[in-house]
Amino acid sequence: MAPEADAAGSAGPDAVAVERRAQADQVAGGQRNPAVPRCDSAESEPRTTLISGPPGAGRTTLLLNRFLALLEASAGGKPSASLLTADRRSAELLLARTEAQIGCAFERLNVLSVADAAAQILRRHARPAGLDPAFPLVDRATRVLLIHEHLDHLALVAHDPASDPAVLAATLVEGIDRLKGELLLPRDALERAEKSLSSGRDDAERARAARAVEVARAYELHERLLAERGWIDRPGAVLRTVELLRREPETRRACARWLGHLFVDQYERLTLAEAALVAALAAHAETVTVAVRDEFWVRDGEAARRSREVAADLGPTRSTVRLTPTHREPVRILVASETDAPAAGDRSYRSASSGWRFLHLPRDHDPIEATARVCGELVAAAADPGLVAVVCEEQASAERIALALERHGVPAKTAGRGAFFRRPEVRDVLAWLRALCDPTDAAAAVRALTRPPIALAAADVARITQVARRRRVEIPRAVEIALSGPQLSPEGRERASTFLELFRRASQATTQVRPDAFVLRLIQRVGLDRSNSCTETAAVERARNLALLVEVAARLADRDPDANVADFVRLVNVAARAGIEPEPADGAGGGVVVVYAGEPPVDEVARLVLLAGPTTDLAWLVEHAAQAREQVVVVDAGSVAARELRERLRAEAEELVADPLARTPLELLLGELRTRLNETIDEVAERIAEMRLDTHVEIDRAVVACLELIAVTALAAGGRSDREALAMLRDVSAVIARAATPAQRELLANSRLEELLTTSHGQWRADRAAPGVGTEERLDPFIPRSGEGLMLSASDLETYRLCPLRYKFARVYRVPQEPTLQQRFGIVLHQALERFHLHGDGSRNALLRALEACWRRSGIGDGPRERALLERARRALERYWESLSADDSGRPVWFERNFAFRLGPHLVRGRVDRVDLHRDGSYELIDYKTGKERSAVDLADDIQLSLYQLGAREAWGIECGSQSYLYLLSGEKVAVPATEENIERVSERVRELAASIAAQRFEPRPEPHLCAACDYRIICPASAL
């Protein structure tokens, strides 16, 4: 929850200063300020005061004013007050506000998070705490890595052992932090979990309790690993400090003297352990003032009840300041409505006494563009763009809004879980680091080849991956081999030579310097700190992100002097996969608008824009609106909740009419290209003097930027509509290409103009996309073919249907990838069932023996995690055998049977796991699955089994009456209708997909649940922010 504003905020800074001076006089001279609410039950100044109120009532501002009054009353001396809050970011914001408003100087102000205050107390009183005062305070990413590297010590069965180990480790650390927040030690947590497991009433309760037992055991391991290294984490610091203050009364009194008057903000966000620490500090504090939201007193749950009990003991004399009104500037509600739109000629922004205002948008208005325009208005009225934020529900919408804002000249960026490691510049550094530390990491090496400054053409990349696959060598070695032969183009040879030279130099230094020094040198020598088409604000943001990456490496080196570059790579890889942001949190501010996807701002914002879609509910709107201090705008993109809110406020609100879009997408694109050209020319002019190996490349890009601008200017000058402009773009581009050099024509071939013109909001930044995402005829030799058509399989078609770019990486580039543990697990189950049916005697023991044999041959391993997977496989196959034995409707007749047939010019191949013959003579196709089961509704667009049905008809000459997916881990069997309509639908769909592949349409289609498990995330431009 961001700090709120109160009535003083709307009254202006002079009123705030008058109130603060009056409060300072009151504290210094014993006079009571009449502007401060009187306590409810005592005439004397209370020792403990609770400031309570709803969101936006002004709790934080009132708390801060009282804090400033005490500081000013002690001007010239040691600070006599301390302000604690729930997290570090809120503490940093409150400290900034304090320093901006305070009228006197202090060497140091105690504005801290509760966890950081606990760490300082432990350092100041290290001897009674039994600690080294220089103990390292480790961040969450380091703890996740620690658990990740010791997962083999935990026999995890209740948690999915086949899931991503980084995500699994992060889940365990989250559970550990919850236990610490509840004031539980490892033995207490384990005892409680085991008791719940023994008393579980149903399978669901016992499953939850089993996971709790595993978290408690991970808690024991976590504490042992930290103790061995002398490390302390922030939740652990709070727990240790609570115990220290309970055990040492003198330490408690010393801490009270150090903190003086105690102020606590965001009390409702504190964990039970943090609340207990505040209560221990409050016992001897001079005065205690706590700001808390109203719902804290009625929140459900055992932890909330215990926190309220702790809050009741904050002091012997308590008064409550109850703030009821919401002192926020008038709120504008922007509603895009399809009905009841006022006349288009009325565009006035009339003031409404109620403060609620509605703006209706016509049906043809783009909500993304409208959001950007309204946000631009708010930024124009604000002193700092960082005071404005946007929240939407989907990552794709956040990306589009950020790009639209940049076209309007408003600096913007996206944020969210793991956003830092999705920044293009950060991913570029990680790709080089991963390739240097592990040359077998083909995906990372391919990104290093395709991104600037190398920017190898797609056809040359395909040739290098082909060499790597055929020779069974790493990508860097394949580059060396390709340079010794005729495979690469002349320009490709030059770029590949540059890569190889940089790679060799960097490889020699990986073990010779500290991680932070190595990362900094890598950024500078490879030129990753420079970017074309980069605005000044974007350049600052890019530099800030790279500096934070170096800072993360420096923290590792300071904490562990023996750490090397490989250790740093492991740390950031785990953090990136687990979605952990480095500290400090990468939130708002820095002079840019932050667009959040699916979560409220982590920082204080003055003005907030909310994009509401069809799935948005009223509670989401109200909760997120509470995060703004001054102004909220809601853009309705078909939201029932927004219409409901409008109806509730209709009697008090004034309706406004949206301005027509002032600029067409063509004009927006023209403005963007002009800005990009100016920036590119400026940057290239500065870099020519450096005489870098890639200087000619930069000049080519500047020329191409100029040619693109000429093309779009010609279209705009002709007065054509956007549709006509799109149709003419290729002809204009062909004319312009005649004046270009071969290298420039290649860059023009990869131009994003058509995509940017087609979608005015622009799905991807030009400098974000990997080369070759667009149409490239030179990739034709690398597409799998059979005769005049393509060579296709069901898995190929499914891969392309879900994400064409993944198909390109997997089947065109054929980037080498090691199978994941989940994939190897599925392969073993398939092999065991094939072996059982073909060579076994049909008994349960024969099936288990087949599993044991296939497991040994797979080389999966024999650690606790692998043993847990083996036990899961045993249970799954025993369930399979029982189901097979009980089913008398038919019998299996074929296993792992191949088929191949022609569909037009294309060759379609596949393999069916099992074919059953039923008593009525019909056949059933069965495909085994080891992933999460899907319902029949989810499989409505499935093509795999219907393609198998067509293959059985064309290749085997049999008609299949039914087809099903058998989910081995759950035993569920989900049928897919085997109809003639499905066959016709799939046949047409295969032709469409094959045509798209032949046309080399390899655009990304990001989906969170698919991208999270994709092997090519490091290369994919769609996974970058």
C-alpha cells in the first residue's frame, strides 16, 4: 500500500508548513495545536496514538507531519524520533519526503523499514545477540539460490519435484518467510505441520499439510545453511531481535533511547513478528504513534487476530485519531462507452463539484491510445512523470501502453514480477555471461550472435546452428568452424569474427577478476551500454539497469570474496527464473511513467491511470484507486465494473466527451521515425571517432533510419489513408531499396514498418526484436521440406500454433537444447509402457521392472529429488495397470505406431502411443500425457488427436471411432470427439499453418504459462520488456 495524502496535501505547502510549525511549538512549549484532533479519552497528551482511517484519508501525511514537528523541535541536536514502515521502498520514499520538507539539518534520520531497524539493532548489540557485528544481510535471491543448490537434501513429494527448481526454491523461501513472520522457529513449524498432517480430514487437507511439512523441513535446512555461512536474512533479523529484546531488558531500554519517539506507518502490512518487534520497542519509547487502515481491525485469520492482540499492547494510554473523509483531489473516471455518447462537438472539460468525471469514448477509439493520451495529460500537469503510474491486468497491454506513451513523447517503462531481468540490456549481458560460463548454452550464444553489436543475419545464424548440430559442438566452436569454410556471407564472416574475438578475450578473464569488475568490463568492451534509437530518458534507464546489475555482482563479491563469475551467473539465473527483483526494487520514479501489469504500484504515486477490461471487477478498481494520492483515471475497455461504478456515481458526476484522435497511426509513426532518426544520427556521430569494429554497421543503421523516414514521409505526403498506405508500403520500399547497399537492403528487409503501421500501438520495440523475426527468404533452405511441400508432424504443428517464433528456434534454427527433467521423466514413462506392452507378461511386476530398467538407462540420477520422481512414476504406473486390468471394453493392439501421409504437397508424420480395439470392432486412439490435465473444453481447438485420426485413415486404412488423452499422473482420461467435422477442420488448419510456415511468418505469441516453460526465453524478444 502506498502512503496516502490528507487534507493538508490539497491545501498547499504553506498550510502544511503552518500546521507543522504549530505542532513543533506544541511539542516544544507544551501548547496543544488546535488543528490536531484531540484524543478521545484523555485530556493529557497520550503516550500511544493510533491514526486510523480508510485509504486516502491522510494517515501517512498526518503521521509524517507529527514526525517532522518532533524533529524540528529538536533542531540542532540528535534526532529524537524514528519512523518505521513495512518495507524498504516505502521507507526510502518517506525519507525523501522528510528530507524535502524538514527545515533543519540532521546528520542521519531514522526512517527505516522494520526489518532494517532490526538489523541495525543486532549490529549495535551484537555481543548480547551472540553475533559478529559485520554479519552479511542476505537478500532473497541469495537465499533462493542457497535452497536451489541444496534441493537434493529435501525429499520433496508433495511439491512437484519435476517443476522448475528455481520456482520450487522460491516457493519454499516464501513459505519460510511466512513461518518467520508468524514467530515460528523451525521445530515449532514442523511440529504444527505434522500435527495437521495426522489430523487431516480429507485428501486436500492432508496434501496441504504434507506441503507444510516439506516447507518446515526446508526451513530447518535454510537456517542451518545460513548459520554455517554467518549470514542473516531480513525476516530472520526480525525474529532474532524480538527474542533479544525479550531476553535483555537493558537492550530494550537502550533501543528505546536510540529510537526516541516512535512512529509506525503501514501497521496493517506488518507480519506478526514485525508487530511484536514494534510492541517490544514501544514498551519503553517516549511516545508511540501508529497509522493503520480501518480493515485491519476486522480482517479474518489467525495471524490477523494475533496481530490485533499485539496492537492492543502498544501502550498503557491509547487515543485514536479517526480520519473519515478522503482528502483526495477530484477523481476523474474515464469511461469508454458504446452507448449514451454525447454529441461529438462538445469537448469541454467542465469542473464538477462532486469531483467525479466521466469521459465517454466512441466505439472506434483504441483504449490503449486513449490511456496513453490521458496519461500524457496527467504528466503535462505533473512536475515529474515519475509521479504518474498506469495499472492494467495483462502484460501485453502494459507493453502496448508503454510504447504508445513513448510515441507521445512521454518516457515510460513496464514493471512487474521479474521485470528487471526481462529488460533487453540486462538479457543481453546475461546471454554473454551464460555463454562464457557454459559454452554448451546454445540459446544464450545465439542471443549474443543475434543482438547488437554482432547482429548476425538470420541465415548466417541458421548456418552456424546447423554446423553445431551436425558436428555436435558448442556454438562458439561452430562459429570458428563456419569461419574456416564458405558457409557464411561476407558480412556474416566479419560479424562472426568480431563475436569470436570478443568471446575469446572475455573467456580468458572469467576466473581472473571479481564478478563486478568482469561484468563492468564486459558491458564496456562489448558495447552493451550503447543502443541505437534510444531517447535520453531511455538511455538513463538503460544505464541505471546495467549499473544495478553490476551492483548485484558487487554485493556477491563483498559477501563471498571467493565468488567468481560462474557463481554470479548462477545467482542471476535463479533470480530471473524465479521472478525475483534485485534490491533496491525497480519501481517507479526516475522521471518515467511506470506501467504495471496485474499489480498495484509499489511506490507512492500522485496520479494513477487504471485500464479496466471485461474481466475487471469492482473490488480491483477500488483497491487500486486507493494507491494514488491525488488523482485517479479509469479507462473502461468493456468493463462491467466500471459501468457499475459510473451508475453509482451518476447523480454526482459530470460526463465529458472524448476528443477525436488528433493524429492517425501513420502520423504517429512518422513522428516516431523522425525522433529516432535524430537520435540515431547524434549517437552515430559521437561513435565514429571511436573507430570500433562495428562503426560501419552503425552508419548503415543511420542510413536505413533515414530511408525508412523517407518512405513513410512519402506515404503521408500523398494524403493516403492508413489502409492505402499499408498497401503502397512495399512498392515504396522497393523503390528506395534500389539506392541502398546490400548491407542496408538486408536491414531494410528486416524493417518493422509494416507491423508498426498495421498496429498503431506497436507490439514490440524496434531495438528489442531479434533479427529475423520478420519475413526472410534466405531462411528457406533451413525449413524442413519434403519435395514441393513441408515436412510436418503433430508436435511441429502444435508448436507453431502456440508460438511461431518457438517453431523457428526449434525447427528452423534447431538451436541445440538439453531435455529438461520433466521431458526426460515423460520419455521414461512412455518407454516403460511400450516395453511393458511389447515384451512384458502383463503383470504389475513386469510393468514396474520395465520402469526400473528405463529409469536406469535414462541417467536421470539417484538424488532425493529424482527418487521422489521415481516414486511418483511408480504410483502412476500402478494406477495405469489397475485401470487397464479393470477395463474389459477392449484391448490394446498397437503401441508407438508410426504413420505418414500426404496432405496436398506436405508430408505429415506422427506416432500414436496406443491404439485399442473395442468389442464393437471400433478403434480408439490414445495419447499419453505427463503434464497437467486439460478439460474437454480446453481441448476444443486441439489438432493432435484429430490429425492422428486422419493419419490412421490415410496411412493404416482404418476408421477410429474415439480418441482420448490419458493423463498418467492422475489417471484421468479425457475424450476428444472423433468426428468428420473435426477431420475437415484440422485438415484446413494444417494447410493454413503450413502456408504460414512456408511464408516464414515467425512472430512471437507470448502467453505467461507457455513462456515460463520455454527453452528459448533468453533469445525471444517477446519475453523482454
